[in-house]
Amino acid sequence: MNYNPRIYIETTIFNRYFEEEREYSVESKRLFEKIAAGEVTAFTSTAVIKELEQAPEPKRSQMLKLVTTYNIRVWEVEQEAEDLADLYIAAGIIPTRFWLDGVHIAMAATNDVDCIISLNFKHINRLKTKTATEAINRLRGYASPFICTPMEVIYDDN
């Protein structure tokens, strides 16, 4: 069976691509290789672009160039995702000052992707967030995308 997962790439993955001395840099680059090979369909959002634009040069330009180089589709953040992120905040899953982390999860849910790829182990890729956002997403009628690391996608071969 030929499986081409639809993934949402969160900000940490763009960062890690250029942080060669840090853990998961190699795997993040391999994820982009899978995107280039057409084995994965990648999306991100204007929320990620907004965060990338806050980085200092030259890293800012390098990270933004990944979006165009790998033809990653950028979705506008819509009210529906903002409202869902607000529910995550109200439920105490995501701290208020990290609202954009909730937006990333909500964008993945409202756009029905298979998974959100994140190395943000403080607010996104952790058990509490995974279980609690899944419950809220399902109660609101959304699918609940898996929250994954790049390794879970790149090593998904036989």
C-alpha cells in the first residue's frame, strides 16, 4: 500500500534543520528529503511563518526559504482554529502566553492532517497535550492528528 501522509510542520522543525549540533537535526533534514521525494505532503501556517520571521538573520531567511524550496503549502489561520486554540487554553492544556502552540495543534485538527510534527516537548509533544487535545478535538467533531517527532515519519518504512 502506498501511503502518503499529510503533515503539519510546526516551527521547531524549521529551526532544527539548521541546528546541526542539536539532537534531531539529521532527522529533521531527512523529513524534508521525504517531502522533496513526494513521500509526504507537508503543510504549515501563517502562525509558523510569523514565528520564523522573528528569528535573526541569516537564519530567518534560511528557514523561510525551506517553505518555498520544499513547496510547503501555507494555510491562513482561520477563526475556527483560533477558537479551538482558545479551548485548549481554557482547559489548561496550553499556557496562555504560548497560545500559538495551541494554534499549531488546532490548525492540524481543523485541516484534517494525519499528524503534526513537533520537537516542542514543553507544550506540544507531551502526553498531557496529546490526550487532552484529542479529547477536545473529538468532542468538537474534529479528527485528532497524531503529534509526532520527525522520526515517527521518516522511519515508517518496512
